[in-house]
Amino acid sequence: MNTAPNSLRPSGIAGKIAFVTGAGSGIGAAVARGLHAEGARVVATDIAPGGIERLASELGPALRCLTLDISDSAAVDAAIAEIEQSWGPIDLGVSVAGILATDLVTETSDETWKRVFDVNTHGVFHVARALAGRMQARRRGALVTVSSNAASVPRHGMAAYAASKAATSMFMRCLGLELAPFGIRCNTVAPGSTLTPMQTGMWADESGSQKVIAGSLETYKNGIPLGKLATPEEVADAVLFLLSDRASHITMANLMIDGGATLSA
């Protein structure tokens, strides 16, 4: 019997088709690269073509790039139908696309509130609904959404973002309950502060990282016990685990990846 300590159980990702939103940069790009490294064929989507085109040049023919606005349900349905017809059945779905608003509630316009929900909540719904209907008929598949630890902790100046992520997190749990009888798993990862353009775009200067790690008493924001920000690859590793056969008995979970910042499970 082979008892070699490095004999790992296969992830089950190799050869499958994965559909990833928000793949042009940050966590989404890291997820696409990780899936590609595991042997998946990846459909990398983003509303802006530049990032996914660079990713396609880097990863080659096992990756297809697709410009897509996930807030448009008809466009999402058409894109997924085309991929399934031309490339094959999608077994793995990852929703990463998201936008941030940092206005106080009293200064948040109707347009800003709607746009945040259109992407962060409605977009996830559009993608999950389109994929779930096809997966349900095949009785297989796994879906993961990148939410935020802001879905669990009130944030000053982030009401629209936090509320949209909270709605998305609960949506994924409800979806997981409905799809469990078909063997389809639905999970969420909830990153904290991560080194992405969304995060660094909020920094006024080079001290931004240390300020985030230290926390802010004025805005009631915890610091990060591990003393560092997450990298996109660290979040992607958690996504890949939840998509893999190694997580075959995990569904409706919400995995915090925030260095302990929320001080909770």
C-alpha cells in the first residue's frame, strides 16, 4: 500500500469548465489563475476587457475571455448558453465581480445605491440562477461567491456595500438549501481587507496599509489580529478549496478570510 505522505487526494477540478466573474484583476484574476493551474478550462468574464485579455494572453487556450455586464440578466443568460453550446457544461461557478461605494447614508444617491446592488447582489443572482438551472438538470456542480466580512459587521460609510454583501451572503445560503438535494454545493467566502485595486483605491498615501491593519477607533473598525492584509491568492485558495472535491460535504458555509478582523467565526 502506498503510504507516501505527499499522496494528496485529487481536487476534482481538472478538466471541468469554470465560469468566473470579475476576473480582470484582484481576487477574480487570482481565482482564474488558480483554476487554470488545477487543470480547469476557465471562462474569465469582466465588464472591462483589458484585464481578461491580458489573462488570456498569459494562460493560453484553456482560458476564454468574455466581456460581460452581470447586472444585465439577458446578457448573462446568453453568455452562459453560448459557452455551454460551444465549450461544454459548466460545473464550477465563481462570482467575484463587485463594486464599492463609500458615501454616508445621507449622502448616498438613488443611483449609487441601485448600482451597488445591481452588481453586488443582482449580478450574483443572475449568474447563480443561470448556472443553477443547468446544474440542477445534471445533478452536479459547485458555486462560490466572494462576499465580504462587511456583510457581518457594520461599516462607517459603507452602508450600500455592506447591505448588498449581506443580501448576497443570505441568498447563497438559501440557494444552497434549494440545490442540496441535487448534489450541488453553494458557499461563500468573506474576505476582509485584501490587496486589490478596490482596497488600495481608498488609501490617501503609502501609510494606508498600516492604518487598515491598526484599525480605526473613530470609525469603530477593528484592526487585523494577524497583522497583515490578505493577498488575492490567499482568498483564491479558499475559493478553490470550496469548489474542490475536498469540500464535498460543505455547503451553505460562509468562510471568513480576514486575519481575525471580525473576531468571530
